Amino acid sequence: MSLPKNNLLSNIENPVFELVAAAAGKINQPAYIIGGWVRDFILERPSKDIDIVTVGSGIELARATADLSKEIKKVSTFKNFGTAMLRYADFEVEFVGARKESYSRNSRKPVVENGTLEDDQKRRDFTINALSISLKKDDYGQLHDPFNGWQDLQNEIIKTPLDPDVTFSDDPLRMLRAIRFAAQLNFQIHHETYAAISANKERIKILSRERIADELHKIMMCKKPSVGLHLLNETGLMDLLLPEITALKGVDEVEGQRHKDNFYHTLEVVDNISKNTDNLWLRYGALFHDIGKPRSKFFHPKIGWTFHGHEFLGSKMVPKIFRRLKFPLDDKMKFVKKMVFMSSRPVDLADKHVTDSGIRRLLFDAGDDVEDLMILCEADITTKNERRKKKYLENFKRVRQRLNEVEEKDHVRNFQPPVDGKEIMERYNLKPCKEIGELKNAVKEAILEGDINNNHDEALAFIDQLAAEKGLISKEQNATK
């Protein structure tokens, strides 16, 4: 960080700061850039969100800023919170009056009063987010750093400005934010701040599930999510938020045979998959792919440790987790459930001779998610034996090749039987009945097994033969069709 602390804005050209400075001078309200933009600017990280704090009315300053520029079309105001927001070029600028806060024991919603810049900096979660840059004429660009946040940025430290026990007890969301920032920035949490997270972990229970979910999503979208997941585990928060993951911890041994620690394996899988996808829900698929193992774990004297059916058990657990954490109960949940349920299917095909029938069924069941499923299975390879790893990857490469070949030939991904129920009813003069579903399912199975090709004529001839066998039509009628 070689920026000049006496004028941080001297080496950037952003007209929005000049506009805000001019508006602040016009209405005689001191204004400062504060928080995340300042932190990211010093760290040379791109940021399009700018927070402005003013000693006075944030709404009035926002309107005064808009009056100075034809480019600003609208100011959104939130009178209950005393904030305003406007867009300028690619930036979203939020204005708020400087505040001081006090908290009650049973709520993270503070009592808010007007305050000074120092009051506002005291209420910030971490020293690196309490930094501000003046937009006043007499000290334009000057850094205001009452809690030594500049040095904490240099030392890569997450630390609260005030007593961390009070900070986290007042607003326990800050515990998750500390972990999230540590994961995003690859910083260390200061030892006193870290200890306070463990000591105040039970306070997490007063938070809304939605706020918790938002922070979990951000941790999962980090470059290396295991950093945050490890911290959640070590501070005890994981037990309160995702006990299904902490249940994976530990290694049992019977007759000298041990199984791997599925907790650390899972975190490695999440890191692996994060190198290849930004799909949040696929990353959650990796996090949850083994959650059925603790319930299915069994030691067989001849075989050793087994986890038969853990995919099915795990998939049944996914909706409960989503409901508890207020994750979306829509196609995203269905996708994660599907990934968990099918997480071993390509592995089974890689471990033995890959038949066309097995490939067709994988394509049919996975549908458009087959590529995501393959990414998950490849991420699941965590062996440190390079020879084994190479073998597994080659097997999956062969499965991918066969998937492409069979799909190009048979077109079974997301297919519907080429003869529908209406045509069957008309052809055999039937009313709705179970036999129609049985005929359609028999066609599907015949196509997946490769007994017939996926086309209308072969499917119809196959159904005629079945209909004759079931007595729906006579053999003589079948012969004439």
C-alpha cells in the first residue's frame, strides 16, 4: 500500500466525489467516504458501491448532489432509516447521516441517534471498515483512521474497533461477517476478536435466518470457501448453523480399519469444485454430498466400512436444511437435492465397464444437469496418490466421452416417450387407466435399455406387441396394425 495517506484521492479521477464535495460545501455539511469502498480502494480491489456519511441529513446531501448533475435521474430515499441512494455512471452511492447506536440484549436492532463522524466510526464492525476519507474542502482526500485500520490492512488483520465481546453481543451478525471477511480477503482474525466469537456464539440465535443465509452464501462464494468453513467449525458456529456438516467429523476404527474423516474431505471437495464453477448451488451440492454418511455408516467384518444408501439419505436431508436456513424452496433446492442423490452415479459408471444402457439412464435422470454432476464427481477426487488420481480422472474422461457419443446417437437427455397417452387411448379405444402408464413406462425402459431406438415408429410397434400380450388387442389385430 503505497498510497499517500494525506490525500488518498489525489491519484484517482472520479467525478462523483467532486460532486458530493461540492454539494456538501453548498449545504455546509461535512461529508466523508466510509467503509467498504475505502477498504477496497486501499487494497486495490474494484468496488462499485460507495457509502457517504455526513454530519447532518444524508437525504438532503443526496438531493443536493443530484441537483448538480444532469446524469443523476433519480434519488431513492428511505426516510425511516434516514438514508438515500443514487446511481452515477457505474457507481451506486448511498448517503447516511452520522449516527451513534445503543443496543438492547434481545435484539440486534439498535436505538439510533444523530452523531459525529467519530460516533459513526465507533459503530462500524471492524477497524478496516471504519476508515473514512474526507470530502471537505479544507482536508479533501485526508484519511480519518481513529482505530488504526490502515495498519490492520497492512497486517491483514480482522479486528473490532471496540471491545469485541460488546460488539458481537450487540450485533451477532458481525461474527459471521468477521469470518466472511477473513475468507474473502485471506486475513487472520485478531486473537481477542476470535475468542469473542466463540464466547458469544449462542447470540447467533437472535438473528433472522435470512441474514445468516446471506453471509453463508458469501462465504461459499469465496475463492477458497474452506477458510470460512474451518472458522465456522473452530468457533462453534457450525454446530449451531449446519450440524449436518459437523456430524461428518471424526474417524472410527474397528479391527484396525479406519475410514477417512468426511468433514475434511467435504471441505476439500468444496474447494475443488470452487475452482471450476461459480454456481452457488453446485457448491452447496458439494458441501452436502456426504451428509448422509453418518447415518448410513456400518462396519462389515469382511468388507470394512460401508456407507450404503448415503446419497438417498443425504438427499432427503436437503429440504430440511433449506427450510431451517430459509434457503429458496424452489428449483435451487431441487437441484441440490438431485446433485446429492446422484453424486455417486458417474462414479459407479467409472468403476466398471461403461455400458450404453448405464450412460442412457444417467443422461435421462440427470438431464441438463449432467455436466454439473460430472464437475461434482471430479471434485470428489481428493486422494493424494497421484497414480490413483490420474486413473480416476481418466475414467471420468471416458464417461464424458461416452455421454457425448450416446447423446448424439440416442437423444435421451430429457426425452419424453415418443408415443403419448392420448395416442395410446385413441389407438386402443381405452379410457384413462393404469395400463396406459405401464405402456409408456415400458417404452421408456426399452429405449433406455437399447431394445428399441428413440423414434415413433419403433415405439408404436413395441406398444402394439405389449398391448397384444396384455390382451388390450388381439394378436390378429396387432398383425394388421
